[in-house]
Amino acid sequence: MIVILSTLNGQGRIGEMLDAVHRLRIPAGTTFHIVDNFSEDGTIDVVKHHAERLPIVLHSHATRGKNNCLNYVLNKLVDHLDPEELVVFTDDDILPSPGWLEEIAAAAQAHPECSVFAGRILPHWPSCGVEHLEPVRDYFDVLFTLTSHAEGPIDCALAWGPNMAIRASVFQAGYRYDGRFGPNGTLGYPMGSETELMERLDKAGYKAWFAECAVVRHMVREAQTEPAAVIQRAFRHGYGAGWRRQRGEGWLRLVFSGWEAFRGVASARVRRLWSGPRKCLKQDYCETWARGFYFGALYEYRASRQAFRQEEDFPERREEIRSQLSD
């Protein structure tokens, strides 16, 4: 088993995360591959300190983006792994339960027919509390990457980044993350860094299992609970959803996306008229998500049209362009 995570300026959180890793029951032979995305704080020093007592391999990768970092390690290691070996993915802001990795390994052993495994992601709330976010409680799973299901089979798309594992055979078959999705050091990135890959695995027929006892807690920082951060995340989530929905589709899908977005914006504005100031945050969330959804679909439509025009103008680049579109 190998564990992969990326970090960018994570000095304030990765130390707490690695402190919790010290309390893990780590299966024999497990290594933690931490990719520093050229942090500008003391992240590397913190990781090196913990590497004296943990089986950590530190990598550095200059190209911004969480998915680019994950692909960097996969490209280096995956061909040397046993096809059934688990590649566990997590983030630099989680607190794993002591039996986290053991539970994932047990689920993989008990269900050889599955290639994807997911576990529970619970919140580790900040001291400020989240009572002021009560109007958007229905969206806490998206806002703070929280998930919990009963033990059993699930769709691959229900496996989320802080707590998921994939057999090496999937990556040996050529699958990789799309570097255009996920955190990249900017504020406007499209969310869905692992969901984009999981949706492709669902379409390809891969099976997934939810290991209810494999638990991590996601550190929610105070800044993430501010209304401006909530609205910003609504846009990013909608943007990623619209982009993914539009992929491989034409103008008709874009028209439907535009209609869905229009209905979402109109509905939010109408509800705002009688919902009162206290619930305005929810309506702002819904309206911003709808706007992001349309802009994501529009961006993908324009990008695909541009790629096909380039293919027509430069036939010799046809295979290269098709490969980029299918990534």
C-alpha cells in the first residue's frame, strides 16, 4: 500500500495531520508519498521533521495543481506496483482514525471484485463554530468535503479525495487525474478533482465499495466558514459540475445547461423575496452555483470547438488533440 497526498503552503495544517499519522496502525510496507507543490512557507521543514519517524518519501513538483502532483507520483511509481496493490489518496488537512488504513486494506481483501474504495469523512470543526452557516447546512458535504454511507457497494463517484483508495491496476490501464480540475493555487479553479476521474471509472464499469469504519476527520478552517468563502466555493463546485456535464456533448447540451442555470438563478431570486435576511446566504449559494454551472459548461463547449477547429486546420495533430480531449 502507498499513500499519496499533495500540499501547497500547508505548514499550518500538515504538521497536525502528520501528528495524527503517528497514531495510525500502519500496515507493513506502507509508504507515504508527499508532494510539495513548491510551497513558500515552512512546509518542507515540517515534513522532513516527521520523516525521521514515519515512512515518508518527499517529492517536489513545480507545476501547480493537486491533480498534477498526484499524476507526478503515479507516473513514477505505478508501473512498479502489483496490480492489486492499493494506492490511497488523502489531503494534508485530515485527521485519520487509528485504524483507517487497516480498514481500507480489509475492505480491499474482502472485495476483490472492487477496484475503488472509499471511507467516511467527518468534520473537525473550528473553534468559531458553524451556527452562522445553518441556512446552508444542506450543502455541508460540498462545502467541507464530508461524506458518510452505509457499508456496501457504491458508485465510484461517491469516493472523495480525502479518503479513497484505487487499485494500481486502474492506473496501469492508463487512467490519470485531469490536471485542469481541483486546487491549483488560484481562487477560481473548477472543483471535482477526483470526481472527474471517478465518473470515468463508473462509465468504464469499475466497481466501488464504501468501508464505513475507515474514518478520517477533515479539518475545517475558520476562514472556510466565512460567507464569502462559502459563495466562492459554490461557484467553483457549479463550475466543475457544468464543465464535466458538457464534456463530449454539443450545443444542445449547452442550451439545456443554460436553461438549468437560468431556472436556478430565477428560483433563488424569487425565494429571496420571502425567505428573509437570515436565509439569504442559501439563496446566494444557489444562485452562484447556477452561474458557475453555466460558465463551466460554456468554457468546455468553447474549448472543445476550438480543439476541433484546430484538428481540421492541422490534420497531422489529430491524434494528439483527441488524446487531450479524452484525458
